[in-house]
Amino acid sequence: MKDKVISILEKQTDTYSFLNVDTYIKNHKENSMHGNFDNYAFLNKFKTIITLAFPYPKKEVKYMGKGYGILARFSYSNDYHKVIASKLDEVISGLNTLGIKGYGSVDVSKIDEKYAASLSGIGYFGKHSILINPQYGSYMFLATILIDKSLNEDYKVVGSECGDCTICIDVCPSNALEDGFNRDKCISHLSQTKMPFNEEQISYFKSMIYGCDICLKACPKNKGIDFHKIEEFEPNGIENIWLEDMLLMSKKEFRKKFGNNTSHWIGASTMRRNALCIIGNQKLVEYIPKIKKSMSVYKDNLWYNKTADIVLKKLERE
């Protein structure tokens, strides 16, 4: 049975592993901080967790420079949620022919994907809190498929290979890794939140308009890795975003341009707030009139306007 499952999986990915649900629950209870993953009741009808990894192109898109913001590498091209969900559907359809019922998820899951992947040997946790795989480094997406059949598991926790290296900790501008991972300080997380920024938070956004690649680019385990296995993840020209265009982009225009990109889910107002920060840090004083216009157009968005007010004062001092 397991051999047949593997043949189905390998049509979609070459990196997968198997973990018994009981093993996951036992270890998660004993060793995890739980967070939002401490409800295990939904796992009662499942026996095995299939953990999967999908690489995305490591090769970096060239930043077009002043006046532009660039997407983080995980959000190049097409929305990875949709691309991988389609692959999981294909796997589950194949499993159904074997009499196996499955439930797949990517990113938005009741399963602690990173923890499950680490237990099943996909990789180990780096000091940047992201899983590191020997083949893909940290440049990979994770997914899980829960199935109602027991299979021999691949339980083998991989020990950390970070050693005394602190490069990712040292390069993080917001010190989000100084004492373990602090999500509220993480620039990638901040870029996705709907909230006003203070001057320090604004200062973090030099060119990246969505997400953050700083710790990943610095990690020695990510050097020399460049995979191009999934066509939908190849850059398609959407990665560099003209900041002036972003300032007054309507929700409809945003959906039309970014509706198939991972960034679409945070919304136009959040991307606009991030664009503001880059404009301030790049000292683009010529944008002052358009910033004022955007504050008028989006006057009901208080957190956007609070951030804009700080950026305006910063530019007016230039």
C-alpha cells in the first residue's frame, strides 16, 4: 500500500514523508509551544500525516531600484496556495482510487506544518525558526495531507546543523531573532498586518513591499541552491511594483493586478501602507502631493493615515 501511495506522491513532488498521527500528537504536546495548534480532536478520524515540500526558484529577481518595491521570493509569480492546493487535489484523487480518504492543506492548517515536517525528517529548525532541508535549504513551501490509513512512518527528528552560526540573528534589522523567534517583530509578519506603523517599524522597509528575505538570503544553508521544478513559481514580471502606482490603486485595480499573486490576501491598503514606508526611506519627496491625496481618498482608514502622517513629516524634513 505504501509503495502505491509513494508512486502517486512522486507525480507531484520528490520530497515527502509519513508520520503517524499519534506520534505527532504525543510529541507536539510534550515539546511544542502549541500556539494555535493545541486542538487535536479533528485528527480522530485520521491515522497518518503525509508531509510534503515544494521548492520555489531561489534565483533572485533583480530589484529595479529607487521608486519600486519588490516582493519577497516566496511570493513571486502565482499564488503558491492555489498552485500547491491543485497538486494536493491530484494526490488525493489518486489516493481515493486506493480506497484512502484524505484532506490536504497548505499554510492555512490545523496542523503545525513545520513541526510535523521536522518530526518526519523533512528538515530541521534553523535559528530563523524556518525549516531547513538538505536539498532545498529554506526555499520551500510545506503542505500536509491527512489520511485515514496507517502507513509505516518516517519518524526521525533531524538535529540542527546551525551550530554556533548566528548570521540570521545578526542581520535581522528588527531583532526578531534575538531571543528566539518574536513574531511581532518579524518584518515579514509586520508587512502583512493591518495596523499603523511607528517610526522604527517604518524604517525596516527599504525595498521589500511584501514579506522579507533578509535572514534567508544570509543563511549559509541557502547558498548555491537554485531549483526550477514548478513552472507556476517562475517570476512573471509582477515582482517589482511601482510605488507611485500603488499609492492610489483602487481595490478593484489591485485585485485585477495581484489577484493571482500571494500578496493579494493582505489587500490593497496594507500594500499601500508598505509602499508609503519605502517612499519615506527612499526620500522620495516628489511623492508628497500624492501621499496627501491618498490620505484624502482613504480618509476612513485610520491606521493608513497615521502611518502616512509620520512618513509625510519625515519627507518634509528632507
